[in-house]
Amino acid sequence: MFKLCITKTIWVLTFWLLLHACGSAPDVIIPPTNTLHFPSFSTIHNGKYYVAGANADGKYGFGRLIGMSIAEIHKEITAGNHEPVPFATIESNVLVPSNTSQILIQDNLLVMASRGSGKIYAQPLNVDGTLRCNKSDETFESCDLSSSLDTNQSDPFSLVFINKILNKSYFALSFLGSDALQVYSYDHTINKKGALSLHKSFKITPLITENMHPDDMKGFSFFSRKLFHGATGLFILAEGKFQASETKKRPGKGVSYTPSFVLNIKTADLDKAKLEKADCTVLALTDFSIEATRDIYFDEGKSELYVMSSMPQMLSKIDWNTKKLLLSNPVCLGATSFSVDSVGKRMFVPCFSDNRVASFSLDNLALKNVTSELGRGPTYASFDALNNRLFVSFFLDGTVIILNADDLKYQGYLFNKAPKNRVGS
């Protein structure tokens, strides 16, 4: 009887330990302050370079948003301190949700979204362009004056500034996980939690299907790959995913078929309660055999549209007025984005699969320069026009490499590199 009681007690205790161990939340591991894991999106604004790191491998509970002084980076590179550039150049360093959207800074306001939680965040910056909260163990959301909202959509990705009217800034957000297009406003007079609000919300699917032949659009779900805004309005790079159950209805075009479209909406029409067919111009890129698109840029002066695609791996230039293809040229493998120097008439392309960075002429799309293999997984480039430099995030190496924009010569790098037997950290 005594042995039975002991055995029963042990089983009860074991069950209790397992129950509480399974039910308790795992400890959230804070990423170290001296590295940037899986750097991706970045931006340059008022002499500051901001770059976000992700928690792509699930090792930590957060990513990081780091802001650096470009003037201090310049001093260190000039002095020969560039491998890596000293951490003294870091002015802002906070925790952010893992895997952020594009980073937008306008009117001294920093805006970004979390691709994981689906939330959008906004925070006013200090006068000198640094974050108001600047502790490496603080989260962006908990910072004083930070404002956030749930988008109620999946995978927010592309973010662009629309305009500023009186004391309100407006920006558009699109999603890789849905056909939603949302316009948000930020009231600078409130300048605290609650300043951020959803202004308008639209669906891009009706705009595409109403402007195209209905039979051609059967079986597709749509999402937005990238946004671009200029004087001509908002350009939306949209794609359709073909549902497996419908493949038999479209012979020769299976699940991998990804028809792409460019939508153009006038800025003033984004204030309407509902967008109609007449409010949107739709260009079918499949007319030019362009599919699986990655990025767009619109030259306002020439009314020329630039499109990067992966099927085929091409750069293409289209006359927006005549809707005619002007030029196409192969681009490097794994290219998913580009940065444009409109004054210098050139485009900078990180080649993720090739582990190189290339520059192309906007005039004839010809290759101008290409680097040697500088690291693993170049992902996103930010052009520093003032210093004629290019900051390129290398996702798999956990670094940002700095290049001379003219000849793409190496000038230094930021953050400690990941060991060769690991990626991102």
C-alpha cells in the first residue's frame, strides 16, 4: 500500500510538472545590442541611416531598429575605422516586432508595420532625427508617444507617404497576404498615443477585375507587391495567385502562374469612400510577358514605368502614356528590390542569389557596375545622395555594407558579421 501511494504521488507530481511546463510561456530572449540579426529594410532621412533587423530564425523574441549618424559614419570611414564601423555611430537602438515592413520617415515621423502581428506603428522623432525612446531593452511600441493600430490584415509590407494636409500626414499601406489597400493618417497636434488612425480602406480586386476581361480573372486572388507614390498618384504593383482547384480551366498555366498588374490611382481619389472603375488605370504586365514582379519606379518627367520581375528575371521600361514596352534587360539572380538615383539616372540592385550588388542605367537599362561577392544575401539598398554612398543590408551575414555609388567600390561595413557556419546572427 505504501509503494502504491508513492507511485501514485510520483505520477501526480510528474503530471503537474508537465502540465505547468507546457502551459507556461517560454522566456523571451532579448537580442544582443552589438549585432543586427537579419537586416532588411532601411531608409535614410536627414542625415540618419535607419535599418531594421528581423528574428527570422526564431532565436530571439524581437528584432531591432537601429539609427546611425551618417556624418559620424563618414568620419570613421575617412579615418580608416571601417571593419566594422565603430558602434559609437549608433544613436538610436530599440526593440521592434520581428520582421518589419518597409520603414517610412516623413515630417519627422517614423512609421512601420509588423509583418507578424499585423500592427502598424508610428512615432515622432526628436528634432535631430533620433528616436525619442533610446534604450536598447525598450520596445518601439512601449516608447513614449508611440502610437499603434491593428490593421486586421495579413503581412503588411509596402508603405509610402501620400501627402500632408494641415497638421495631418497621410500614408498608404499594402499587404502581401490580402488585397487590402489602407490609408492612414497621423495627427501631429495630438502627437501621442491615439494620433494614428485608419483614414480609408479599399480592395484592389474589384479594380482589377472590372478593368480586365472577367473570364481571364477567374480563380485568382490578388495582393499588392509594392507601392510607389509621386505627382501622378499612387502606383500599385499587384499580383494574382492562381488557385489549385481552378488549374484545369487554364491549360498550360498552373499554380505558379502569377499575372501582374500596375494600378494607378490619383491622390485625390484616395479620399473617396469607394473607388470606382473610372478612378483607376490598370496595366496588365502579362501583355508584355512580365510575371512575378518585385518592384516598380515611375519617372514623372518622362512618364516611364520601370518594373523588376523574376519571371523572367528582367528590368523593363514601359511608356505609361502609350502603354508600350520600350526596353527590357536581364538583371542578376535573386533581385527583389532596387534603389533609384533619379538625378544620376541610375538604379542600384541587390542580387540576393548572386551575393553581389549591381547598378544599371535608367536610360538604356545597361549594366554599369557590379561588385565581387561581398557577403551573403544582399537584400535592400538605401542611396545616400549627399555622400554618394550606398548602404546595402546583407540579410544572411547580419551586416550592412557601404559602397561608393559611382564604382560600387567597398568602403566598410556596419555590425559584426555572422560566422560562416551560421546565418543572420
